[in-house]
Amino acid sequence: MSLLLVFIGYLALGAVAGTLAGLFGVGGGLIIVPALVFAFGLQGVPAEVTMHLAVGTSLATIVVTGASSAWGHYRRGSIHRQWFLALLPGLLLGAVAGVFVADGLSAGSLGTLFGIFVLVMAVRMALSRGPRPGSVAPGRAVMAAAGG
């Protein structure tokens, strides 16, 4: 497979995943991780690293898009600073802990955990479970745990 063909394939994959994520209102990782596992398999990436590589690639893109989005919201004044600061410790600790946990899991275990996560999100969407508008924000400890 030529490098140009692989590049065009990944551009198309990103466009389709982004469109589907926007249409269904889900995070792009729910779509892009399985697609990357499939694409890496086509490229001959060893199966024992495929799932780790797919999850890591997805998370790397989330850092860039999340930072860009957060900066845009910050410039518009639409970030509740106290809530952000309450979430931040859990976000940072959760990200670091996640690296170590994922490193210790086999590809099969990581794939199983990802599958369970996808099923839980599907059930949540089917039941329309989400925050209720107008609800009071939880305390700092709950916000830090939610960030983690």
C-alpha cells in the first residue's frame, strides 16, 4: 500500500468518523477506535499492539481537539471557571493513571473493556440518561471524581 493511499484513507476515515460522531452526538473515539483497529489490521500492524495503538491515537487527537475547543469556549467566556478547576485534578490524575492501567492490560483485555464501555454508552443513549437541566452542580470531591 502506498503512503499516499494510506494518508487518503485516514483522511476519509477521520471525515466519516467525525460526521457520524456529530450526527449521533457521541465522542469520536466510539467510532474511530474500532475503525483504527480495522485499518491497522489491514496495514499488518501486530494484533498485540493494535488496540493500544488505536486507543492511544484516539486519545492523542482528543488532546488537540479538546484543547482547541476549550480555548474557543474560554475566549467566548462560556467556561464556568470553578467547575473547570474542580474537574481538573481528576482529569489529570485519571489521564496519568489510565496510561499505566492500559499499559498493564493485554490487547484482548483492553478491547473487552472498550466493548463494555461502548455497550454502557449505548444503553445510556437508549435510555436518554443524562444530566437534568437546572440541576445543582455537585461538590468539589464529586467533580474531581467525575473528572477522573
